Amino acid sequence: MTPAAPPLIETARLTLRPPAMADFAAYAAFWASPRSRFMGGPAGERGAWFWFCHDIAAWALFGHGALMMDRRDGGGTVGQVGINAGPLYPETELGWLLYEGAEGQGYAAEGAAALRDWAFAALGLRSLVSYIDAGNAGSVRLAARLGAVPDAAARRQDPGDLVWRHHPGGRA
């Protein structure tokens, strides 16, 4: 994969943009909170920094990575969506996280659908997966809402993960 500059993607309510240093405090607060429990957290500042740097470095290494989700109405950053790959991921993953107070408003679905569609068009991928902790009912509902289907035969990042497979043309 050729290194790529992160895109700026606009949806009806969101701007998806590259992470910046100014995002780290809120990102670290997410990782320190119980909200990160389905992603291997909570984690301290060192763990948050590892993942923050991973999200940015993926653009140079793989031509894709994470984007912050900003509300276009000036309401701030609500979370992040990302296309993840590398030695920690058996397949290329579509992931998402929401900050406290942003759930239940459709931001994750809107952002993930936009990044998924960008990834299929720009990267020529045939499918993506979402690795979801079996206890994360909200992410399971979101994967289904995005048009993904369970894939029991797929390799897992963690033995307890569920794998949901996304194909081009999925719905949001």
C-alpha cells in the first residue's frame, strides 16, 4: 500500500479529519474510562499514546488509518472511526469509538459508513471486518445497521471477538 495523506470526508452532520495533537487529551480520557473496556482498556496515558500514534502511523504505513469525527454544527469531536491493519489485525478492520455523551445519536453509523465507503472506493478492498467484543451489544447493533453480516469462519483478533464482515454497497 502506498502511503496516503488522510482524506477530509464530510457527511450531513460530520467532518472526518486526521487526528491532531489537540485531540490527545479527549482521546486519553476515553482510554482511561470504562467506555474503552471492549477495546482492551481502560488504559493509562502510555496505552492511549500507543493507540493514538498507531492511528496516525497507519496512514504512512498502509495508506489508511483513523479519522476524528467532528460535528459540523460546531458541537466538537464526538469520537473516531478507523481502518486498521497490520500485525495486530488478521484482516483489515473498520472500527469506531464514541466519546461520552455522543452515543445514540447516529454519529458512529454516519462516520463509519462514510469511511467504509471511502475505503472501498479509494483502496479497492473487497471486504472489511469489524472485530467486536461479544459483550458489546451496541457495536453489534451498529455493525448490523451498517449492513455487515456475522462471519463465524473468519480469523479473530481475540478468541472472544465476534467478526462482522462488510461488503461494498452496505447500508447505513
